[in-house]
Amino acid sequence: MTNEEKNARFLALYCMILADGVIDARELETLYKIGIESYELTPEQISICVKSTGNSFNLPDKQEEKIQLMYELAQIAWADGILEESEVDLLKTYAQKMGFDEGNIDQIVDYLLNKAKEKVPFVNVLNEILMSK
């Protein structure tokens, strides 16, 4: 993944913070944690990326990357301890744009939100999904 693709996908996560109209410190903390751990961004790069929110972003092509992005969005949705309908709607929109089966989107989103609420590590979530296929 190029730096441009990395930054662009990271913006999708920032959109989740904005979904409910309130930027909570815990959401930003989760955003920075994901940015550093999953995207290998520095705090400075994250700040620059957030400031350039006018850019469009590329959705992942690989199934595993799609699931990871969806899970990271779910983590940010739960970061403030309150799940807003606007956050759920945004997750469903991303699932739709990433080509998930329309009939399964509600279950996919619910599953990922439940796992994020329980703070299950992504690798465990991914393994569960892969084993269920």
C-alpha cells in the first residue's frame, strides 16, 4: 500500500469520528492508536492527514483489508462508549461501497460492532470470520 493509499484510507476512519457531530477525546485517541499500529503513521503524519480531510479516499480491494477497515471504523464508533445511529449508518454505507453482500450488511456491521465493543483483537476477529467460511 502506498503512502497516498494509506493516508486516504486513514481518512475514512476520521470520517467515523465526525459521523455523530462530536469529536470525543477517546475517539481521537483510538484514531491515533490505530494510525500508529495499523498504518505505521507518526502522530505528525496523522495530524497532517486529519487536516487534509478534503481529500477523497480509496477503499481497499482485498477482503482482509476491507474487514480490517470496517473493524477499525467499529472501534472508533465505540471509542467514546456511545454508539450513535449515524455511526452505524456510516459503517453500513462503507460496507455497501466495499461490495459486501447487501443482504448481509446488517449482520456484518452488528458482528463487527459487537467485537469492537468487546475489544477483541482484530486478528481474532479475522480468524473467526475466515473459519466460518
